[in-house]
Amino acid sequence: MSDDLGLWSVPLAILGGAIRVSTPFLFVSLGETITERSGRINLGLEGTLVFGAMSAYATAVLTNSPWAGVAVAGLAGGLFGLLHGYICKFPKVNDVAIGIALMLFGTGLAFFFGKPFIQPPAPPLPAIPFGAWSDLPQVQAALRVNVLFLAGAALSVALWWGFRNTKAGLILRVVGDSADAARALGYDVDRVRLVATGFGGVLAGIGGSYLSLYYPGSWNEGISSGQGLMAVALVIFARWNPLACFGAALLFGGAGALGPALQSVGVSQGYYLFYAAPYVLTLVLLIATSSPDRALAGAPGELSLSK
């Protein structure tokens, strides 16, 4: 692969890898942004992501339709989100503890129901060949963009605009910043947070469908590799801004593509260390954005991690 482009194969492979790898990060982070904007945190999205991947793959195998798999994954994710939101409305219930419990529940449920679907092939999601103008196979591969990536990019713009210019966005921000003020204005705080958490779960489930139906494009029990949890750190790094989530997802995706890119140009020693780049980046960002002396800039006032 490197014979035609030389070292230019590395940035090209990182670009293509960033587009492929970033899509689950993007959907989960956008979903978590909506949830946290309402003043609730959901650490159970890792389990939602894995269960979404399993349910999408199983549905695609049974129906021979990848889009049916995406729909079922979104529905399953929404149910997990609604369950999380319903439990967390009760007094003295900790969001973080419930999230961890549902993360374990979702992954365990996915492993249990997904065992019969590890071997059967499923139809993949379609992609748009933006690199068809080039004769170089590596350019064609790098610019082959899945439809869900484009949908996620459009959704990030829509959410950024919606938070600032719609009544629903204003209500969400008021509930997230001050529950007392929201109640004084006549808004049902529990209902708003329930809907926000449910919609966040829908997006996380769709992100899981991308994993099993496009990249890496199979179902197995280690498919997520902690991407759901990393996406929570990504939201904090992006300061609860959907547009910044898009950029941060590309950054995480590029970090995840670094190891395969080096391997593609013949680096045979030490390249596997770069496979840990997304996890190192997550740790660095968490350290860089934490401080005992100041609140997180842009954090919703009702969010437990900002108090």
C-alpha cells in the first residue's frame, strides 16, 4: 500500500481511520451531551453500546436488512436510557451507581443473547465512495464514508443549533442548570430528564450498530473496547458542545487509527503500543480537565460531577 504514496500513506490512513473509528464515539458523545445537558450523567452507555451492537447484528442476520438492525439497536438503546432515567428519578438514587449497574447488565445481556450470532454473517451498512475519482486504492479506502458518519455530522450541527434556538433546547438547558428554576417556570424536571436520557440511549444504540454492521463489521464480545466510557470523557473535553463533540470524536478516531496506519507502512516493532493511544488520550484529557479549585467550564449546574 505504501509503494504509491510513500509516507503520505500514514496521514491518509489516519484520516480514513479517523472517519471510520470516530462514528461510535460521535453518536455516544452526542447522546451523552443531551443527557448531561439535562443534569443527569449516564455511565451505562458502554452497556447500551454493546447491546446495540448485538441487537443490530442479530436483527440484520435474521432480516437480511442492516437498516432494520440500526432501528432495533436505536430502540433497544432507548429502552435502556428510559430505564436509567426512570430509576434515577427516585430520591437518593445515585446516577453514577445506576449507570455502572446498567453497564454491567447491558453487556451481560448482550453476551447471553449474542452467542448464537458470533459466526453467521450479516449484511453491512452502505458507504459512499467519495474517493472514486482516484485510481489509488488507499485513497478510495480512506474516502469511503459510511452513511452514519454523515448523519452524525449533520446531527451535531442540528443539536448545536437546537440548544440555542429552539424552545426544547432552552427547556433542556434550564433543567440542566437549575431544577428549582425549571420547576418555578412550570416544567416537569423528571419528565425532561427521562426523555433526554432515553434519546441519549437511542443514539448510543445506533453507535453500537455501526460497530457490528460496518467497522469492524462483526459481532463479538470484545467489540466495544470501552468506547462508551471514553465517550463520556469526550463530552467533558468538548464542554457539552455538539460541534466540539464532532471534532473530539475525530481526534479520538485518529488516535485509534494510528497503530494500523504505522503498520501499513511497514513499521513492525512497537506499532502495537499506539493501539493504546485512545486510552492514553482519555486519561490525559481527564487529568487536564479536572481541578479541585474551579468548576468545569460549560458544565450544567445540576450535573453531579460539577458539584
